[in-house]
Amino acid sequence: MAEDAPKRVLLKLSGEALMGDLPYGIDPAMLDTIAGQLKAVQQMNIEIAIVVGGGNIYRGAEASAAGMDRATADYAGMLATIINAIALQDALERNGLTVRTQSAVSVTAVAEPYIRRRAIRHLEKGRVVIFAAGTGNPYMTTDTASALRAIETDANVLLMAKKNVNGVFEADPLKDPSARKFRTLNYLDALNRRLQVMDSTALSLCMENSLPIIVFDLRMPRSIELAASGRATGTTIGELETVLEDASAPAKPSR
């Protein structure tokens, strides 16, 4: 483990990441891969919190665009994240980890209510804590929930796991193969360039609280382990110079 590796991390897992190679739903093989990596991270004495998305099951924004009431659609999306959290909890427990799931929406039969001090205590005792149902509020994304929970629980870094994209690029690398990757990226540059790393509310929260973000490809071998130990090959966002991976000088900041 790197000397400057964090003691406590918050991992954001999108719903799409849990799909694996499936067109919909949850891939058990992907859950087992994630669980095995998180077990290795815990063995490095790093405390782990997780926020899960729900896009593999339901997307509130898409339902809203189709005519559904936005608040209602967002609450339905929160329920999808609870399904993912329960599935992830089961995979982690089968790999020998002790897990607590906390939900921002009351579902006491399957999860604890979100209580900040209790969550921190679980982490201090070496338990993995999964945060479900976003912030519990409509119009707020799970990216915002990730930033908020990371700050609330005093995480040292926010790990953003992406699917098939290893970091932040000038443009969508799946559409533009010539797009260059940022090795490091300043918060303001990320906001000004509208790079869609996460929503602007989440990014602003991280900037205001000096919470570094590491963006990496979940599908790369040992990706979570490397990111959690400070050895990720993706993009680090923080109070840093903006540097392109193949550039000899910092990228010119956006104004």
C-alpha cells in the first residue's frame, strides 16, 4: 500500500457497473468480483463506505422525460438503489465481510435508517457500510449522495468507478478515440469544461470541502484495490494543476 493511501474511502458504484455484460439487472459475477476486491481493500486496513446507483434497474430522469412526475420518478429510482444495495450486501457477506446497509428512505425490514454517527461507528469497527436511496430527496443524484456521504463520514477520498472509461477525457473516448485523458484535473477546470465527471452539485460539494476524487475503470484488473491504495491509473481531481496524460505542460485552464 502506498504511504499516502487513505484510511477511509467512499466508493461510488453506478447501477450500470453492476450489470457487467448483461443488458439489464445485476450480474452475479460482477458482484463477486467487486466483493473480492473490497475484501482485499479491507485487508489493507482501509475503511470502506459505498454508495450505489440504480440505473441498471430504473432511471428516474428517463421516466420523468417520458411524462412521469419527477419527484415520483426519483423516489422509484431510490427503491432501485435499495435492491442493488441488498444484492451487494449479500455478495460481500458471502466473501466474509461484515456489512451494514443504511437507507435514506425508511425500509426497516431490510436496512438501517441513515444515521451519520452510527455509520461512522460501523466504519471504525471494520464494517463495510452501504448507503442506499441516495440522499432521500428527489432532484438529487446518487453522485450528490456520494459526495455528501463521503464528507459526512470524513472519508479521505471519493472513488468514482466508471464502466469502460479509465478516467476523465477531453471528450467521450467511446465516440472520439483521439480524446486525451487528464492525469490530474482541477475542480474549477472540471466545472468550467463541463466534462460530466459527475453532476455540478456533487463536484461543487467536493471542491468546497477539499475532497479529492479518483475516477477509474471498474473493469480493469484490481481497479478498486489500486484506487483505494492511491495507485490508480485513472484521473485524480482536486486542488491540482490540470495536466493531460500525454502533455508535457499543464493544460490551459478554462475561464
